[in-house]
Amino acid sequence: MTTAGLAPLFEPRGVAVIGASRDPSKVGGSVLANLRAAGFPGPVIPVNARAASVQGLPAVPSILALEAPVDLAVLALPAASVLPALKDCVRAGVAAAIVISAGFRESGPEGRAREAELRAWLRDQPIRVLGPNCLGWIRPSRQLNVSFAPGMPPPGGIAFISHSGALATAILDWARDRNTGFSLFASLGNQADLTEADLLRAAAEDEETRVIALYLEGVADGRRFFEALRHAARRRPVVLLKTGRSAEGARAVSSHTGALAGSDRALEAAVRQAGAARVRTVEELFDLARGLSSQPLPRGRRLLIVTNGGGLGIVATDAAREAALEVKPLDEAAQLRLAGVLPPTASLANPIDLVGDADAARYGNALAAVSPGQSGDAVLVILTAQAATDALGVARAVLAATRRWPMPVAAAFVGGARVTPGVRTLEEGGIPCYPFPERAVGVLAGMALLSERRAERPEPARFPARSEDAAAQMSRLRASRLTQLGMLEVAPVLEAYGIRAAAGVLAATSEEAAAAAARIGFPVALKVVSPDISHKTDVGGVLLGLGSTAEVGQAVEAMLSRVRAERPRAFLRGVLVQPMVARGHELLLGMVRDPQFGPLVMVGFGGIYVEVLGDTASRLAPLAESEALAMLDELRMAPLLRGVRGGPPADRQGLAETICRFAQLAVDIPDLEEIELNPLVAGPWGAIAVDARATLPAGSIGSGAPST
């Protein structure tokens, strides 16, 4: 989907308002009034069966009576009349429509049925439809306001795409007060046809758009959205606010991975891997969008701070460090240049403190003395209103000194009416200005994050695998009645993908276990095997370090007796006898197949305590090795893998390869709903799965004990 594909929305030749009213207080009347007030240069045709003219414009009784070229129709009709009107639009050759009408799935069973009928009809039609139940569409540069929100924002570089019409209306009002310009302003509504993925792709190809800002309450198709987001983020910075974080994706799960996962985690991974950024508040969304619309992306994380107040410089420095920006002292050459233009009382380090009596000339001289790109990757200019402060003069000096700088500049003018003229001048000149340093720092940190993510374009790794062996094992499992799989069933699939697994031997009795242990070699581990027991340690179903056949025999009897007492209804297949593996770090490597985004891979520390520690990182499969290494680096306990206090480092490269092979397995075998290696033991010698479990779809193969 490109702007060419949506040209009737982006650049319509003429617009018809179906349901246009003479009363501007009604929806059909306000859409027509807004369109006329915007000064749209093409034909504007009201469609009203009971009036020859509407708001001073000649009306037609039906869209079929059009004579002027119209590619866009706006529908403000009762819900029951929408589908017949759209069918008339198709007959009339109208290429696009915006359905503002409510009364669809949001309104109850009758509305849901009405929307289902509309969706089914639209699948085979040439017309593209935005809505229903939406605020409308605004394209300021084309003087096009086909919404029922009054007023027109100025043209600018922000494309705003929103699921919420109410929020969009509020943002329009806010933007007019701050002279914030938009290339596009779109309310998606119920998305019977066009979705956020369609508009993402179109906005990415729009030459007027410099940054795309999204407000989402859900995602129509997770994988399609991910691909559209990745496409858009290659071309434009994309910033996203997604609500409903806490409740999204809640479901009953049996694995640690499932308990920690959820669609919000999957969305987070999609945003990161696509090269976009996610914010948590509306304020952050538009703070960052404003910065991105007028300033270049930084090349690094070094922040230079110029201030007339030492306290605010410290506030900014603390905020920068918390946001992982670097506030480093200036080099000797830069300090010498500053010493030549600043009074002896000024601080020449970083922050550069111009002291309280700094005038416009001092700000300009200080900025001229530092070298763009050498002294920092981004600049924050702070002004606090003091006795002789000339905010307007300072703003003009800042604009003049930084006009051709290849790095972003943001400002924080702290105060009220006395700094307002300076704030307005900076923003009109393209420098975003914020009321406090922390918000400005947050914007520059967000820009640095986006710069890093957009620079990373890794290709997913692909390793040789014995796919025929894995397919044969999966075929056997599908033919069985098992839905909950353990190490015995999973190990052949892991090994087919080059993932080491301590497979072991199944023993039904203590004698078989002792004999198996003798063949394997001591010491050994024992684990209960049951499709009805997910967490073996909870029922005393794991014993480690057994050193003799006698010890194994006694342990098996005691373990099975204990487990039967804990879970009398569980089907017990016996015990798994495994060799003890070398000591290392216990990790979890898991995958949950998210219903929206597909396989979500998670790695974390903790073994059985992973849910308590919550130290995990997630990505969507497939993965590049650099992404797997980044996941390891994100963990709070990542230093352990590099070796601390004399401990040997783990083979991080080998561990990253294991993660990538696991992600490849998850993509190749869609039957696996969940799979978890826990623990995956990692050390200098590599990584090995010590235990594993997986879940197959119950609907296709049944459940319970295997046939014998």
C-alpha cells in the first residue's frame, strides 16, 4: 500500500458528503462545514435527497447523480444505510470512502452483524474504505478536512494515525495552540477495510511526512502490522503509543514462558525489531514526534548541555544519565575556545554554565565556540527566567548559531510569560522547546534510540538442520495422544536443529533406572515423567547427583511414592535418567506462539525462579545472531555470562547460536504452541538443554496418556 494506492484519500480531485446536513451541529453538517472552511479547491458536493442546496452549495439527491469528478465520498448516514450507499459509490466510480457513521460492532449484536456483512462485501470491491465509526481524515497541505473535528492544523511533518477519535480531537485542539503541523491526521475507527498497517505503509511513502506517530488500542493483524512497521521505519522515524498493556494477552498457561509472555511483550518485540520506538504517554508521543519532525537524528549518545542555571544543568545531567545519554567533559581545545568568549565565573565543562546574567550574545558565542559533532551528538539549551533575561533574544541567538548544525538541538525554557516569546520563536524556527529539562532530555534520548534501531538491519540467521528427522518426530507425536511433551519427545527435535540436549533414558521401574544409570555413568539425575505434571520440582520430582545403582534404586521408589501422594490422579510414565552436566548458568529459553504476532522467543536467567526474577528479554522469530546477543546483553544478570569474580565466561557466541537455532525451529514447526528449555545450562563449553517441555494443539491430536 502506497500513497499512490490511496491517492483518492491523499489527493482527491473532488469530495462528496453523503448525508450532508444544513445544520452544522450535526455530523453530516459539520463535515461539510469543515471541508468548506478548510478551503478545499476541488468540487465539494453535498448529497441530500431532500434538499436542492446545503450550506449554500448545490446538492444532488444521490451519488449516482454526480457530474463532477469525485474520488472520495464521506458517509454520515444511519448505520443501516451505509452499505447501500457504498454500493452506489462503486457504481458511480468513487475510489475511496470515509465512513464516519457509528452503529457497528461497538453497538451490540446487531451492529456486529452489520459490520460483518460490510467486511464480507468489501473483500471483493475496488473501493477503499476508512472506518466505520471514525472521526475522519485531515490532509492540511491539500486543505482537506473531512472530519467532524473543527479547525485545521497547519501543514507539517507529523503523520498521526489514531484508533481513538476522542483523543484525536483533543490533540487537534492542543496542536493548534502550539502551532504543531501535520502531514496527515487519520482516525481509523473499526477498520473494516483500511487498517493501521495500510496507513503506515502509505505514510512512509508520503514525501510530506517526516515522522509517523501512532496511537493504537489493538492490532488488526500482528504479523502484517510488523511487516508494515518494519517497512515504514526504514523510511521514516516511527513512534508508537499502545494502550492496554496490563490486560493484553492474558491467558491460562502452564509454562514459565507462557506466564511471562503476552501480546504486549510481542508488540514490544515487534516495535524494537522493526526499528521503531514505543512511548508510554500521550505527552511523550508528541514530545518526541515534534523533535523528530524538525531535527536530524543524532549519530551517538553524547549530550552537550548549555544553561544559565547550574541547578537545572544538574537536573538535566541526572535525567540524561538515567536515559543512557553521556554527559562528558569537553576536550581542552573546546574549553580554551569557550574561555575566550565567556566570563571567568562560567563553567567550561559540560554542562556549560553561562551563569545567571547570561544574555543573548553569551549564548550565541558559547554555541559558536563548540564544534558540532565533536563536542557532542545532541545539544540541550536551557534558559531560566532571571532578572535580566531576554528570552526572545536568546531564542534568536540559538537559532542563528545552530542553523546548519548536523545534529539535533532541543531547548528547555523554564518559566511562564517571560519566556513565552522565546519558546514561540524557537518552535517557529524548528527547535522544539519544552517547559522542563527532563522532557527535553527524554526527547533526545528517544531520538538516539531510534537512530540506533534504524541503523540495525540484521538478516535472520539460518543454520543447517535435519528437517526430515524433525518432521518424522513431529509426525509420530501428532499420531500419539500426547499434548504435553517432555524431554523424551522434544530432544529428537532439538538435536535435529543442532541444539544439544541431555536426552537420557526412560525407566519404568527402579531396576530399569539403576541399569540405565550404570550404562550412562555416574553421577546421574532423575526426573519424573508425566504429561500431567509441568513443574517437576513442585512435587519433588527431581533428584540430582546420584552416585550409585543402589542410590538410584532407592531414590526412584521414594520419588514415585512422593509424587503419587502429591498428585494421585497424574499418569506416571516413570523416571528419566540423565547424565549430570557440567556446572554453568541456568537459563530459560522459551517460545510462545502469540496469536497476533507468531512465535515469540524469550531468554532469561533463573531456572525455576525465572518468574520471580523476571529477568528476561524477548524477540519475534526468526532471529539474527546480533539480535540474540542483544537479548543476552539486556538481561540484568548479563555480567555473569561475561565472567565475574573469577568465574569463567560463558560462550556467548555459542549461546546466541543456540537461541537462533531455537527460533528457526519455532518458525519451521508451527505445530508447537509452546516450547521451553528450562534449564538451559550455559558455560565456557557451550549450552545444553537439561530439561524441556512443549505443548501441541489439543484440537488436532487429543490429550492424556500415550497409548501402550
